[in-house]
Amino acid sequence: MRSHRFFPPIALVLVCIALLAGAPGAARAADVEVQLVIKNHRFEPAELKVPAGQRVKLVVHNQDSTPEEFESHSLNREKVIPAGAKATIFIGPLKAGRYEFFGEYNEATAKGVVIAE
């Protein structure tokens, strides 16, 4: 019986595509991860340096007893982070430059900037 030796052409094509594309999560595994804390209605650190041209996983931990909203017009992101909770926000890949963000609920004190270089 010859069927056990036959490798259908479509299967070969699918294997080649899978090898060229890589595993589905491979690109995400290479994301840069940056930690940001909200404490006393301020972002710490207030200045985050990230590599330009690379996607960044921003993990925001709100250590305050009130919610805060991470907002950035230049990054096109906004996310409410409940009191005591963590949130993940993906940004980028970014061109080299400065990208300001702020806390919607405490704009006077909760300010920061992402610097892509």
C-alpha cells in the first residue's frame, strides 16, 4: 500500500508556512515588559525609557485606595485601573520620541512620559 508514504502537497505547504511564520506566540514572547506603579496619585517612575521600534507590555499596578485611569493621547491608550489592581497595556512599536501620559482622575499629580529611543 503506497498511501502511508504519500505526503500530500497541501500538508507540505502548511508545514512550510508554519515554519516561516513561527509559533503564534513567538512575537509576543519577545515583547519588552515595563512596570509602572501608581502610588500617592503619582506614576512611579514618571519617566519610562523603552526601545524604539519594539512592542512594549506596560504592566500598571495601582497601589492607591482609589481607581485611576491611565490615559495618553499620543499613545492612543486609556485604561481604568481599579484600586489595588494591575492592568496590562500594550504600546508600540513606537518611533523614537516622547509620549506623555497622565492619570485622568488626578491630572495635577499623576503625570509621566514614555521615551522611546
